[in-house]
Amino acid sequence: MATRIKLGEIPVDVVLKDIKNIHLSVYPPNGAVRISAPLRMSLDTIRVYAISRLGWIKQQQKKLRGQERETPREYLDRESHYVWGRRYLLQLVECDEAPSVELKHRKMVLRLRPGADDGKKQAVVEEWYRQQIKQAAAPLIAKWEPVLGVKIERLFVQRMKTKWGSCNTGSHCIRLNTDLAKKPVECLEYIVVHELAHLVVRHHDDRFVGLVGQCLPNWKQIRHTLNGSSLSHEDWLY
């Protein structure tokens, strides 16, 4: 069940679900606002909650609208692509073998069968990015699990629209955004620590901030680097 309320000039889409708690999200690129709320919660209660978070909503909208975005990828020769914060120029190679991606000097060499369309090119590159994250995250998780005294059950790597990572404290699973492979590697470590820390402290309170700070004293600088870097171009639909 979905409806829409307005906070002044700000429209808010409200979705009632079979959930226990209310959730507020502000989505890229222009700051669309959505609230997911329990089925029995009244619109008046939801409106009061939204008004109480109005300052935060406006802050998030301002940040999202001002954030730089990559131009849409066209997968052409000499197009810029980023891997662990470094710029590479794409080189397309047609060959009769399995598709692959290789970094060679300052080039990202994309090998494909003749006639591959843009959709296939994109799929191959994105899968390669996903594998980079899986390979790089494994030793970082092994490094920080004993420090934090936690153990995850499963790691998922996928494209995520609004988050760099997430943690399911019930199933002890964490998710990482594929786009982290484009950012400096310390950004990946920060997100790994951040999500593992949620297995110790669920909410972003002072205890959580202190725990992350103990692990990574320069976490604010890393977060600034991550949030200040270009986001992927997306046709955002939530």
C-alpha cells in the first residue's frame, strides 16, 4: 500500500509494509524521499515522524544534488574507467575467446567476441569489478573479524543504489557495493570495518563511532574521500 504526503514543498512517498519499525530514505540523484512504515501506523504519526527528520532530509538532499556524477559509460576505446582510485583508458580487443578484463600499464583491456553489444561489455566489466571486491574484501574481513570479535556468515557483492555497504545483524551477512572497486582501496577497508562494527553496535551512536575510530583513527578523512568522489551514472528508480 503506497501513498504520498507533502512536507511543505517536499513530496514523501509512504509505503506501508509488514515491518516492525519505520524507515526513512533519501535517494539519489535528486533526493527523492521515501518512508517505509508498519501497516498499522497512521499517516498522522508518519507525518509527525517525517517533520521531526525534516532537517536531516534537507541536508541529505543538498549533499546528493551537489555530488558529482560520472557521465554514462559508453564502452569505447580510450574511455576513462577507474580501478582502486586510479584512472585507466579502455582498450577493446575482439577475439574468439571467453570475455575478460585485464589491467595492463594504464589501460583496461576488455576482450570480447566480435559483435558484442554495449550491454555485454557492461556486464563483463561489472562482473570483473564484483570479483575485484570479493578478492580484496576477503583478507580485510579476515583481518578485522578477530579485532572486533565478530564472524560473518556470508559476503554479498552487488550494485547498490543508495549505500556503499550494509549489514544484516540477524543473519550476520554483509553487502558491499560493486562501485567500491573504483575507489581508493582504503575506502573498501573503511566500509568493511563499518559494517563489521554493526555486529557489535547496531546503531550509529557514540559507542559505534568510538569503535570505528579505534580501528581506523582517520576514518573521517576516508569517509570524506569516499563521499566526495564521483558516483556512477544511474537511471535511479527505487
